[in-house]
Amino acid sequence: MADKGELIEIRWHGRGGQGAVTSAELLAQAAVSEGKYAHAFPSFGPERRGAPVLAFVRIDAMKPLKIRAEITEPDIVVVLDPGLLQIIDVTSGLKAGGMVVLNTRKQAEQIKQEFGINCPLATVDATGIARELLGVPITNTTMVGAVLRASGVVKLESLIEPLKHRFGRLAERNINSMKRAYDETLIKE
């Protein structure tokens, strides 16, 4: 999906406390470390823990980014909490040829039928991986691995330093979680 000279816009859907904002920031840092232009920012007001939140990432390999507005027509939509599919149309504004990356235990075909998703869908049981490797159901770094597998927007190795910096002594667990999600992500056209 990632074309060398193309602007890639990613919208993250999560709930407060799940790490959507952190994921967006880590991905932008990795892009910058590769010499790309990137920025990440959240969109939330006075929401409490557990309330729906959005985060955004723009990455361009060729030119500086001047747009700071929310992403309403993403190339990629990432959903950390599958329960959000029941309350939000996460595919709203998704560009033609866009993709959804979803944390779910369900099969992609079942999700596509149940929610009318008519675009490529990448799925991974990020919650299961996070519980097993991190000991908590926080799926942010796990979903970063899924996004990298589905899009190729940055190299997996480019996330290592941002993860070490962000998580310190817990970095190795988060790196392993990201790598496992990368390996286990399935993509259904």
C-alpha cells in the first residue's frame, strides 16, 4: 500500500486508555527516523477512560506536511476495540483502495458480512497477543505491528528505538508483541 512518494493518512479508532494516541506517535517517530515527513495528533475533548477517541498520522516520503486538520478521508483505518464497529462507522470517508486494520478474534469474512465492510480488511487478535505477552489487554503496540504488516508504511525495525524510548524496561515485551502481531496479521481483500 505504501507508495514511496505518496501521502499516507491513517485514522486510529480506540477508547481512552487503549493507546491509540501512543500508537500514532510511535508510527510517526518511526517514519521520521526513516527520513520521511510525519506527524501524529489526537482528537479528544473531555472524554473519560473508555470513551471513543481518535488519533491521526500523516506520512509523506517526499515533501513536508502542511495540513494539520483531522483526517476525514483516510487511506488506512485502525480499530483497536472491535466493539466500536457497533457504534461508529469506522469506514466513513475511507478512500477508494483503502484498508481497515482490526483487532478481532473473528474471521475477516464474518466481519465483512456483519458490518458491510467492502474493502481490504487486515485482522489480528491483538487483545489475545497483548494479554499473553504484556499481561494486560492494551493493544497499542500490537496493532502497530498489524498496521506495518498490512501497509508497509514503515519498516518494522524502525519501531524498535521509539518503543525502547517510550517503554523503557517494558520495551522488549512491547517489541515482541508488535512482532508477533506482524506475523499473525491476516489480510482479506
